[in-house]
Amino acid sequence: IFVQDFLNLKAGLIDLPTAFSPLPRRLSFFPYLIYEATALDVISRRGLEDFVSVPGIEEGTLERNQFRLSKGQVGLQLFGRATPSLHRIPDLYIDYVVGVVNGNNINVDNNTTKDVFGRIAFTYPIADISLTVGGFGYYSGNTLDGLTSNPENGAKYRNRLWRVGPDISLTLNAPVYINIYSQILFGRDSNATGFGKAATWWGGFVQAEVKPLRELIVYARYDWINGDRFNDTNVTINGVSGTIGPVNPKLWDAVVGVQYFLYDNFKLIAEYRHGKKELRPDSPMVSQPSKTDEDVVFAGFRLAF
């Protein structure tokens, strides 16, 4: 639109412009923790249905509508790239995206509130090295259905959401391809459980990739989320008190993997993930164990068109 490459329009199913693809196009089989986690994933071990109730909506439908950065969204976005020929700064490329989406994944919109997002990135290539520095932000005035209530206290509520943070990527293309990149995000849900308490945290990941051969790539990643102290047990609504906390959440993953490309669109994958979640409660609670560990191995293939 108007200037080539600089202003483009897209409408329909949109992949949110996080720095690195949170969808199946990502390199690793296991997802990025910071893109996948919701406030309830951080502060609790209980399910969405324990905190959200919408008349006429089944439990499975609630989960499908729960916003995650890793999910595609329906909406509209403007995007483009400013090349050196446009802004006259040698070797500097500026990419941007701004848009508006429903915010409940690919489902029919569940409220009248629209979410907004944006990203800007500066890329500077020098010979065989390329450096990219950027930032991403997402805001929702209400991630929930307009009829949402807490099933325990019966009170209707809404939840405002922020996700914002920087990213960086450094790529060496010769003599061996090496890519190191990182995303940091700060998250806040204004009413995480329906008792009026905000959940806040920060986290991210660092990943390194090496291609010793054209067909072979080896990689490792560390993900983490550190949550601020959360406690809604000191709040009472309609004679019912909250049940989460006091907790001091901490989550982390370590992922290592190797992939071999038989063809450009067909690869073999072997990957291992070790994950840990610590709620670190101030006082021991049977319903909230302090720590869980998870070890998962994946071996298989991926075929893409």
C-alpha cells in the first residue's frame, strides 16, 4: 500500500508477531514456556474451570477460548519494512507490525473488547554476521467472556492483560551457521482468579543453534518464569475467600535437541525436555505441592508443505 514493502495489510487468521515463532514453525518440538503460559499456569495447579464460569459454555470450550501468545488470532494488522533505500541509513532494516485481534484464538469472538499488539525490530547485517534487536507488546482490556463469573464466589469479573518485552538475535552465517537468540517478557493479569488480585511475573528464554552440516542442526534452550508473590486468600467476596496462595512461583525448562533434514520439508527429530515448577508456598498446603519435576523425550519426524 502506497510505498513498496513499507505498508501492507493482512486480515483473517494472524500469527502474533512475537520475536520468534511460537507455533509449529518454530524449530524445537517443545513450545516456549513464556509464550505458552497463562497467569493460572504460573500461580496455580488448578484448571481454568475452577476460576471461570460462563453460562451455557462447556469446560472444553473454555480452554479453547483461553488466550495464549502461542495461539493464532483473528483480526487485522499493518506491517512492513523500511529498507536503507527508504530511510537512507546504510545496512539498517526496520520491521514493524501493529494490529487488533479478538484475543480468544481462532474461535468466535466472546466479548466486545478488542486486543491490540505491536512489534518493532532493527536488523543490522555486517558481512556474515546479523544482529536484530526488537520489542513486542500486547494488551487486552478483557480476556474473558462478558458473562464470566467465578464459580466459587458467584461474582462477575473481567481480566486486563499485559505482555511486553525486548528481544535480541545474533546470527553467524560462516564458516559455520550459529544462531543465538533471546526473548524477555513481562506479564500482568489484573484479576487472575476472580478475587481482584493481580498476578505479575517476568520470564523468557535463551536458545542457541549450530549447523555443523547443511542437513544437521543441534540446539539447546533454557526457559524460565519468575512470578511475584501471589495471595488471594485474604480476600472475601460473597462470603467466600480465595484459595490460591500465598505462593512465590518459579518455573523453568531445559531443552536439548538434534534434527536431521532428509529433504527440505522432511526432518527427523530427537528432543529432551526437563521442566520444573515451584510454587514455594509460605506455608505447606496439601492442595499446592511445592515442587514438581517433569522429564519428556520426543523422537519422530515432521513433514511440512
